[in-house]
Amino acid sequence: MGGMSAGGSSLSFASVSMVFPDGTEAVKDVSLELAAHDFITIVGPSGCGKSTLLRLAAGLLLPTTGAVSVADDNIGCVFQDSTLMPWRTVERNVGLLNELERLPTDECRRRIEEAIALVNLNGFENHLPRQLSGGMRMRVSLARALTTYPRLFLFDEPFGALDEISRNRLNDELLRLFKETRFSALFITHSVTEAVYLSNRVVVMGARPGQIVGEVNIPFDYPRSPSLRFSPEFGQLSAEVAELLSDET
Amino acid sequence: MSSKSSPEWSKRLLAVVTGEKFIRLLAISLVFAAFVGLWYLVSYVIIEEQRRFIMPPLHSVINEAFVDGGARSDLINGLLITTRVALTGLAIAVFLGGLFAVLMSQARWMEWSFYPYAVLIQTLPILALVPLIGFWFGFNFQSRVIVCVMISLFPIITNTLFGLKSADRGLHDVLTLRRASRWQRFAKLQLPSAAPSIFVGLRISAGLSVIGAIVGDFFFRQGKPGLGILLDSYRATLQSELLFGAVIMSSALGLTVFLIFGWLSNLVIGSWHESASSDS
């Protein structure tokens, strides 16, 4: 992947295709530009190559053809699973990435405290992951990613396993963070509501092979309030996204 | 708390009696009592008096093996010698096995080159090798330790290797994304992830090291008498009470190392890993 310049955009896919060694065509001819401060969500049926797209963006996979470029190598990743170390307490999990960079101890401390405060986990610093709920584990994962001050965030269905109440709450917190820290984000989900609520652009993918089948612009300003979900405009946009999805199945 | 006078103590008693610890203790004790009962049944009822030496009653085993001074000091010396061999062998096996497992986890060609031989050591009939080891290294401490290492090495290698390789894929990705060094990946992810299975290997090998120490001793028949030589000579002289005493000592030693490693495992990984807290 390397740190090539991407001409103003923080992430760009240029005609990216990905064929796995077993012949599976996971992603076909995807082109996508993510400008600074963009929040793009990708929705699609399961098995449509959304996660592959994200792994390509992260540099964990190299495309078969086409090019993926990022403006800055400092990428924050939050996966489906919270990927915490079960033997580490919350604060030591949050501090992991800074440890890898060998930051001075007091700088680590400061960033850990800051990140834990940002995700509202004060008071849980010394808990082990197994003592936390799924939603709280996701917050720890988010806090860990925040400690490197990434300009670009990649989310792979981070709240997919949570109940709707926790998911909505985390959506609001994520938007608050988005407002406060101004990163750009590529967020993968299979929930239409979540996609419309979070992003300024929803990209719809179709399956086998994974390709972009449509896009819906979401014109609402940030910050957004939870009641937005019940507005007629929101319903209208959700219907458009759902329409694009149903053409695919 | 209820302040009514009478049932306070009986409530407490009930709480103790229905508590899990008590029930577990009761279960173990009942099986033990049944076992001792069966033993006496065999000694006194099933076999006739002239042949009682093949299954002497428990109290005469205890009397002759552990109360009588001469036999007791033989057995305790034997136990010390065997313990020394077992612990030395286990320490060497842990070092060698750990080292090879780490090397194999870091380079696939190391695994391809060495793992088959680790399996081979496991499948070798050690008993057949015991005389050879005696010819090569003599019949003393050193050879006993070698037998012990050969018997207890394999579980350390496989369990450590398995543990190092089974670290969470997602966490591997997290480290890859942040360009963690090989050493960071090992120290921060692979080694802690492997801890539970390393302890499984340790427990198995600890038991095997005791067996190895006794087997080596038993077949060398020379040098300072450990439990193995004692077992063999009590067998030859039909001192069955002492034979039983030596067997009890051997299994007590095996049980002790097993429990020590169970306790250690609980101490190290008990807070975050389920396997550690549930048993032992």
C-alpha cells in the first residue's frame, strides 16, 4: 500500500478488483473516492465483498488489479469483533498501539485517559474484557483506535452484533467523535438505518462479484439528533437505499 | 440477617453442607472410602490368608512402609532421588521443548524440519532405548534425566506450538496494521495467547516426568536407589507392603507436581481464562 499521495482524497479505489487464489471474484471494478471529512457507509448483502473492500483499504490485502491509495498511513481500524486481548485490562488494551510505537510512558497515559473519556468508559479502566458487555468491548476497541489520532477510520460492521438500543447509542457517540475529531470514515454495515444515519454518502454493493450498484447522498448536517431517524426525509432516503439493495436480490 | 434465635446456626450449617466445596469434598471422600472398603474386602474376604501378601490390608502397608523407621527412610531417600531426577528432567524438557516450539512458530521451515522428529521421539519405545542409554551415558543421574526428558518433551513442544499458533487472527491483523515487529508480536500476542495451552502441556509433562524418572530407575537397576529400584527390589523380595508403600509414594509425587502446576496455572491465567478456574 505505502503512503502514496491521493490528491486531496484520504482514500481512493481506482478500478479495484480482487480475485482470491481459489478463483472467487470478491470485488469487481470498484472505484470510490473518500474526501477528507467524508463519512461513507457501504451497505450490501452478506458475502458481497464489503469486508474484502475494507481489508484492501487497510492494506491487509493487495488488489489483483487496480490501485488503492491512502493519504496517510495512520489508519484506525475497528472490526466486527472487538479484537481485545483477554488478558489485558481495559486501559492496557487501549494503550496497546501506543506501546507498539514506543511512545513515552506519560504520553501513553495521557492518550489512554483521553481515549477512555471520549468513549465514556471512565471507571472501567481496570476491568478485563470478559467483565464487559459487547457494546462496552466495542467502545474499548474504538478507544484503542483513537489513541493513534488516525485521519482515516475503517469500520467493518463494528456494531453488527449488538442489540438495537446499544447500536443506536454507539451510532450517536460515533457521530459525536466524528464531529469532535474530524476524521474521515469508511463504514461497512448491513443495516440501512445505520448507513443513512451515519454517513453523508451511502454506497450500495451487489453480490457475486462484489461491485457498486448505486449511491445515495445524505444531505443532513452534522451533528445529527436521534429523532432524525423518524423524519420523513430520513424515511425517503432509507427507502431509496433499500430499493437499490432489493434490485440486487 | 435474621435475628430469630434458634435456626441461625442450622441455617449456616445448611449453607455449608449445600455449598459446592463441601459437596465436592464429600464426593471425593465417598469414592476414597469405597476404594478403601473394597481394598479390605479383597484383603480379608476374597483372598485366603496364605495369599494375603498379594493384597496386604491398608493399615499394615502404612505400618510397615511409613511407620517403621528403616523402610521409611529408604522410601523417603528414594522419593528424594526420584524427585530430583523428575524435576531436573522436567526443567530441561520445558527449556528444550519451549525453545523448539518458539523456533517452529517463528519459521515454517523450522517446523517442517523438526516437528517430524519431535513426533518420532514420542513414538520411540523408550523402554527399548533404556539399555542403550545406559551403555552410552552410564547408569547414574545423567541417564535417568535423559530418559525423563525424552518421555516428557513432546507434550511441551506440541502444546506450546499449538498455543503460539492459535493466537486470534483479528489481533494479528491489528498488529500487522500497526507494523508491529516480530518480537512485539511474539511478546505481546503469541506468548500470552499460548499461556493456557502451555500450562496444559506443563501439567501433562510434569506427570510424565515422574513416570520417566521411575521407569529409568526401574530399568537401570544400578546407582543410588530411587523409587524405581525400590519398587523392583520389593517386588523381587515379595515385600508387598513396602511395594504398596512405594507405589503410594510414586503416585503422591505425581499428584503433587500435577497440583502444583494446576495451582500455578490458576495463578497466572486464572483471571482471564476459563479453563484455569474451573478445574483443579
